[in-house]
Amino acid sequence: MLAEERRQIILEILQKDGRVIAKELSDLFHISVDSVRRDLAIMENQGLLQKTYGGAIAIKPLQKVRTLPSSEGKRYGEPEPHQDAISKLAASYIQEHDTVFIGGAGIQYGMLRHLPKDFSFTLVTNSMKIAEIVRKQENITSYLIGGKLRAESAGSIIDTLAVEMMSKFSLDIGFITGGGITATGISTATPEGAAFARKVAEVSRKNICLAPHEKIGQQMFISSIPIINIDTIITDEAASEKVIHEIEKTKTEIIFADALPSKE
């Protein structure tokens, strides 16, 4: 099969599924994964797709950056499989007697279904939604960060009072996320949110960023946490290969949740 014929088939698969996996294309065409990656690189240069760490995705029109969080129903609804895989892997880092921070973003909320139940640990949150759930779990000692309530924040508290209260804690792990994650760090939509995230990172011994592929390569209004302050990024194989390589140069650990075998 000629290279042009392969690339036409790749385009047809992208139009149908929105995504291709390098290993699956290698098996389909009976060529090496390196040859597939060369095809994808050429097609990316032609503006036909976007390479990811595990293959490629169809190019979509850029969406407008939202300055307000999504509605509570959408934020706390059923997660996409790749998001749930990230949340599950993140929760597995919690050890007995740890003190951890989990915020109110959807992918952080997704960690709740995977939290350890067989040992005790302490959880600090600025989300009333999360606090309401974890306070009922006997093995978790929970603390809710206080401050001004905002109608549009889905119950997350991020004002100056919250930052001050957060500074009183010492954490083993801060589970962090943001609207955008690049090789320079995490960014978010508001200065208040950025200031609160920075404080969490400052008081955490280890910072783990939950970074679904749709956030990788995005840049929001204001920077919150420099990449040098992030120890581990958990993402999925649909993340932009270019951005992943840029982040790898910073020596930040990158783990792909959907590349791991299920433990169940």
C-alpha cells in the first residue's frame, strides 16, 4: 500500500472516530509504529490532524475560553472514561495517614469514587460539594476551607480568607488541576483561583496535576502554578505529543493513566 493510500485511510478513520491509535494503525497496515508516526507527522504538518502521545486526533475548531465554571450538573456528571482513569490513578497515590487536598473541579470530584476505604487519612477541601460527601466516610478526617461564598463557583471557596486558612495547613499531597496545562505551568480563569491554587502548591510536599488531554496545551487568563512546582502530571494518551515533549524537558514526571493495565 502506498503512503498516500495509508494517509487517506487514516483520514477516514479520523472522520469516523475522531481519533487513531498508532499501535492499531501499525497492525492494520502491517508497518512499524515508527512508520505510522512519520505518516502522522506529515499529516500534522499538512494541517490534517493533531498528533497525540498515542496516535492522533481530529483537528477541532478552537473553543472560546470560558471565564466562568460550567454548571454544577455538567461539572459533577458522569466523567468521560479518560477522565475517570486519571481520577482513579490520582486517588491511588494516597497512603495511610496522609493529609491531602482535593478541590472542586470535576476531575477532582471524580476522585471521590476511588478514595481508599481501608485505611485512615485526612482530606482538606475548599468545595462544599466534596465536603458534604467525604464527611460521611468514617475513615476520612475532613476539613472545609472557609471564606466568602460565590453563587457562580459551584460551592468552591477561593477568596483571601480561604488563602489565609489554607496557609495554616501542611499537606502530603495537593491534587491540583486547572483550565490549561503547558510546559510553563498551570493556568486558570481568575486571579482568585490562581492565588488559591498557588497556596495549595506551596503547602504541599508533593503536587500532582490532574490533566486530561483537553486541558493540555491550553493557556487560560492567568498563570497559577509554575511547572517547576509540579511533581507529577497525570494525563491520557490523547494529549498533544508536542506539548508532552515540551513538558518532559522540564523534568516533570508524566504518567498516562489509560496506558496502565486495570487493577480490577
